[in-house]
Amino acid sequence: MPDPIESKKIVYLFGAGATHAELANLEKDPGQRFLEKKGLLTANMSKRVMEKFRARKANLKYIKMVSSVSGDINIELYISLIENNKIGNWEKTSRHLKQLVKKDIESILTVSKKKRFYLHKALLELHGHKNIQDKEKLIGLISLNYDDVLDDAYRTVRKEEPNYCFDTGKNEAIPLLKLHGSFDWKSVMIRGIKRSVQIIPLGVNKQFLHIPYNSIWIRALEILRECDILRVVGCSLSQNDTHLIELLFNAHIEKGNSFEIQVVLPHLILDRHSLDF
């Protein structure tokens, strides 16, 4: 009698495109107007935020120091430039830009819209079916997003609070590892103390060595080292994600052999040679 087939260990990695896809699914015509007004990809969000930033004439001098005052500017690269080069009143400017980003995302992800989302829920429900569990074992969820779309799906489907791995204590629940933090981590319990956790702000040079991010990133390395398949949903793995790429590389090395990476995206995007959707 043949040996039973061992189930594959699965980890999911969600980027901005995953939440963007939830929004697009509600639209009758998710075309250019949708992208400009409600799209959550970095390019869409950057354009809206920079338009608001440019609206104050006093800010134009800061833009002129690193770029032209018109045209597209990647918000992460722009924040990195003014912070690294200490341009003008850089601390106040950087803080203002990050607040504009937060307001932009939260204004689009309204409660009424989020109630209609189902893609993240459907994915978690899929792994609750016996015929899938015989073939695959979900061991972790990794997110680069500040929003709570995946968190809400976790609560709804799994009927428990997400296991954010704020510390190294033992917790049997499936980890939900938000590598850059979350807008709603206020008064969360970490190592017996209530804390309000700041997000890892936009920018290329991100730092992850302080509590609770040191624990979160170590746990991410552990589950990636353990997994057989990493499914990437709506994540571009761009030049702004060097720390994430390094994490994947280190996980491959520590595992001793490679894990499979499956990219989930529409065929149309493949034709455009892009991983971001």
C-alpha cells in the first residue's frame, strides 16, 4: 500500500494589490477613473497624496530640491530622499506626508465597503475544507499592508483574534504577521504591557529591530523556512521591498533547499511584465 501523500505547508504573502483587488471587485468598471480615485496601488496613492501636498505652495520648494514640481513621484522614494538628505524642515514634512497617506487609505476603505469584501474571507474558508486540508496545511499569513482587511477576514472566518506574534510566547493559532505594522495597533498587549505600536513608516530604509517588529520578523523567517509553497497575492516585490527580498533569500538559505513561489495575479498583468495589480 503506497504511503499517504504529505500535505504541503502553505504561507501567503499579501501586498497592496490584494486590498486593491477587493475594491476593484466592487466596481462595475474598474478602469482608469477607478485607479485615479480609489486605487490602492503605490502609483495611484502616490499621485493622490502628492496632489494634496503640492496644493500648499509652501511645499513646492521641498519638491524642487529633489524633483520637478510636476509629474509622477513615488511617495516611498520621495520620503526616503527628504529623510536621508535632511532636506528643509524634513521631519515635519515627512510626518505630514505619512499622515496624508494614512488619511488617503482610510478614506477609501470605508466600513460599508469593507463589509462587502469577500476575497480574503473566501481564501481562509478554502483552507477550512477537508479536501483542501488533506493536500495543504496553512501555516502562516504575511502582510505588507497597514489596513485591517485581512485581520477582519481572520476574525470572521476563524472566530478568534489574529495571532500577531507580538512576542516569542507559544501560540497555536495561525500567525498573521504584519511586517510593516497596522493603523489600528493601539493599546495592544505586548509582553504583559499595553502599548500603542507605531507603523513602520513609508520609505525605502525601514528599521525592524525594535519591539514588536523584531519578534514579528523572526517569526516570519521561521514560517518561511518551514513552508513548501509561498503564495504571493498582490505584491510587486519592488525596489522598495529590499528587506522583504532579503528575508525570502535568508529563508531559502536556512531551509537548505528552495520553497516554491506561486504568484497569484490576472493573466493581463503578466502580459504587462508586472507583478503588481
